[in-house]
Amino acid sequence: MLGNAFLLAFRALRRNAMRSVLTMLGIIIGVAAVIVVVTLGSGATRQVSQQVASLGSNLLMVSVGKRMGPGQVSGAEAFKLADAEALANDVYGLAAVAPVASGSTTAIYANENWSTNVSGTTDAFFSVSNQPVAEGRLFTASEARLGTAVCVIGQTVAAKLFGLQNPLNNRIRLQKLSCEVIGVLKAKGQSTMGTDQDDLVVVPLRTYQRRIAGNQDVNLIKISVQDGQDTEKVKHEIEGILRVRRHLANTEENNFNVMDMKEIAAMLSSTTQTMTGMLSAVGAVSLLVGGIGIMNIMLVSVTERTREIGIRLAIGALENEVLLQFLVEAVVLSSFGGLIGILLALGAAWGLSGLMQVPFVFQGGIVLTAFLFSAAVGVIFGYFPARKAARLDPIEALRHE
Amino acid sequence: MADHPLLALQGVTKTYGTGDAQMHALAGINLSINPGEFVAVMGPSGSGKSTCMNILGCLDTPSGGEYRFQGVNVGGLTRNQRALLRRHYIGFVFQGFNLLNRTTALENVELPLIYRGMDTATRHRLAKAALDAVGLASRESHTPGELSGGQQQRVAIARAIVTEPALLLADEPTGNLDSKRSIEIMELLTAINRDQGITVVMVTHEPDMADYAKRIISFKDGLIESDRKLGD
């Protein structure tokens, strides 16, 4: 009986091929939307967690100024090298402390120039920010202390200034400073915020302060906490020491800010997940609308095919056989639409993930769910029209114009 | 089967509506048709002949009286049982052909066989044979839109006889055709009745067409006005 229902349903769908395709479109779009969103969303989530890992273990960023809101700080006195040294000596449980003074500067080599971020820092910077060298070497602690004219550059800077040439042992110019490239950092890719982490030049702090900035300021202290230490506790200790060093009265708020990068990463990943959830909900709604579209078309189809149903009933089709045929038609439309939607979605998600530079994560669960859901949509929204068809009076149906 | 007539109506009435709006479509019909007969049913519209045909075709049940098909009381059957009875014993031919459009002649003829649950090979063989019997062997892949009215009615007849029914009900089969095609259809029905022994009951308005039958029943005001056999 089911075999017959499929045969009859396929013949009926083929008779109205155009309408069948249009009816499927709603389901195709719904299923595709859900799968694309979930696939890209989980890709983005995975990327965020990879970036958390690449941030370096337990990173704290101590910056100057009060946080006024997202990304805003009010002006305040900069740190000095001594502040960083004090933290390194007095706070228990720190792995490395890297004072950073940085600014935007144009780097020049031969005829090429490239505006980039130049950071003056100590040798601790590389371990704190988890940036190993790809070629050449990093500068040493003594070079940092002495303020020699050497620099380590990121992949982006290397590509922009040197192209295919080997940058090592060449000299680039940063304002008045001419420094020798001794190393190229390993590529790190985009940050969670979308900035290029390979677009930087690192020079010894003293060199930067004397030859580029012309002052003793340190804008940022990057600190990595030892594994197993409570970052929250360490953060409090740092705040205590800095408050004393910056002579803040008890009533005054901090004029600096200690950020735990893990918190930010967790926040970003939960934001990504919320977005994915919301967009999936939109997709699910369009799937539902697709289902209602199927019901709509099936109802129209029952009215339009009243005579045909009358013929079937007259030549001896049972009520259940007519019901099953119309139900199968609806389920075939919806599940076939679901299948096409899945294929389209996987193609689109694959292409878009390349374009958006997020990893393509195949989500078998959501693909299966979407397919089952689309088939269920056919059963649920097809049942009512199918029952309507099956209950027609053959005499009335045959008289229908 | 010889023990009783194919069809027997006994005091059959059919009423529509209730109260003052009540209408008696059939006011008490007694009729009996034997296997192998070719009956023409005539009468003005509203005389009750269509209602009678619906009851004979088991599409409808009588309000009163008794209808026996091969001795079985149809009034006592469920909707599904009547559907099965139609599937196995009755073929229908309509005035408007009632073929499935955008469907080939072969698939149209196959339709009742699908409901009988036949396998594809048998279905194709029987459908082709039926199309051959109505003289449309070469048109099996044509859709109704590609066939003339006369050809469409032949496909409909092929669909009705492909199951080798006991009874063929034809409701004004020539109503939409010109006289030349009408004659062809009548000759086809006569041949089916004569060669395959299928009982044919046909409603018609045209006395010329009724003359092909062996028995003419005239309806008037829900009653049988006359019932005469034509001498061969």
C-alpha cells in the first residue's frame, strides 16, 4: 500500500513539477539557513577557543587609564619601567612580566614603506604573548637592557617590506632609528577582535623610549601568570601594588585597568554562541514558514484536484489510500526540499567559512536534525490537507468544476 | 450468479434535505438488471436518473428500500467496502471523460490496476491490451491534451474495462461528442457488451444513442415511467 502511495504521489508531483519545486523552495531555504548559521557559528566558536589558546596562558593586561566603557579610557599618567619591575619582584606567582611602549610608525625598507605598530619591550614579551620566532632569533635580555638597534618583525611587515626577499640582517628605518632585522615572528593570524596580530615590529624597550618615543613611558604591562595560580588573586595583588605606587587615596578609583584575557575570550565566545542561537531561531522560523507554505499549497492542490480525487474514489480508491498519497506527496516535497537544503547549505557554509576565515566545522547533528525536522514538517502540515482530500464525497467531487 | 440478477432495486427511495426543504429524488424504484444486459436510462433532468445511477454505482446509498448488487445488500456496507466493491466490479465512464490531465493514456488506464495492487509488468500488459481493444494502441504515451474528445472517451472506456468489471456505468458518454464520434463510442460499448459480456447501463438524452441498447428505462419525477425491451 505504501509502495502504491509512493508511485501515485510521484506521478502527481511530476504532473505539477513547477509547483513542486516552488513548494520545496520554502523548506530548502529554511533548512539551508539553519545549517549555514549553525555551521559557521560553531566554526567561529572553535576559532575563538583556538585564539584563547594562542593568547598565551593566563594573560593579564595592565593598561593605563580608567575603563569608561567598552574600549574607552580616560587619560592618566603612564607607567614606568620601574612599575613593571616592582610587579615582577613583589607579586607571587607571575611567570613573566613584559612592559610595552608602543605606537604607530611607518617602517621603511628601500623603496617600500608600511605603517605598522612598533612595540618597545623586553625579551619577556615573546613568551608572554606566545609569539615564537620563525626565522632568525629574538633579542636577548642584555640587548634589551642596552637598547641596541635590533628589531623582530611580524609576518605581515616582512611581506609588505621585503616581499620574497629574506629580511634577516637587513636594516629597516623607523623614524630616526635604523635597526637590523634579527628575527621574523611566527604567523599568528587574526585576533578575536579582527586585528592582524602579525602586523608589528618589536624593538628593545630602551631603544624605543630613547630613539622613537623620546620619553620613559610604558603604556601597557603584559603579565603571564604561572599555571595553577588564581588569576583573580594575582589581579588583586597587582592592583594593590599599583595603587600604592601611583599614590591613589582610598576614595579614588583605579586610574589603570587590569584585564584578564580569558574573561574577554569567554565573553566573546558566549557572544558568538548567542548570535548563533538567535540566527538559528530565525532559520527555524523560516523552516516553519516553509512548512505552512507546504500546507497552503497542499490545500490549494486538494481544491484544485477535487475532480481527480473524485475519479480516484469512484474507481475504488480507499479513504486511507487517498490520505496516504497526499501525505506522501507532502513528505516527499518537504524531505526532498530538506535534502537539497542540506547540500546547498554545506556548499555555502564551506565557501563562506573560507571567505570569513573561520574553520569549516561539519555538524552532523544539526544536519540530521534539520532533515528529520523537514520530514516531520511534511507529515504535520500535510496531514490536514490529506485528510480533507480523503473525506471528499466522490459524487460532489466528480461534479466539481 | 445465475440465481439472482446482477442488480436489484426494491422500493428504493432517496431523499435530500429535511423538513419543508425535503426533496424526493427517488420515490420508490423497483428494478432488476440481469448479467449481460445493455440498458439505456432516459428521462428529463431532475427525473432521478442521475441519483439512480449514483446508487447503482455504489457511490451513494438509498434512503429507503434495498439495493442488492450480486445479492449483496449495498445499504449495509461501509464507505470503504463500497469502494472495494467499485474497485472490483464496476467501471465508470463519464460525460466529461474525467481523465487525469498531463498523464499519459497508459498511466490513466493503469490507475485502477494500481489500486488493485498489481505488479508493474502485469499492469502494463493489461493496460496496453485495453488501449488496443479501444483502438488506441498507438496513442499510449499521449496525454489527454494531445487527444481528441472521441479518443479521450476511448481512453476512459479502456480505463473502465481494464479491470474486467461486472458492470459498466456510462453517464452520457456521448454528451460531449459530435454524432460521428458518438456512433463510434456506441459501437465500442455495444462490442464490449457483446464480446466481453459486461453489463452496460448508460444514461443518455439522445434517442438515437438509446437505440443501441437492448432495453430502455425512462424516468419521470423520481419514478420509472416505462421499461421496454427492444426486440433484436
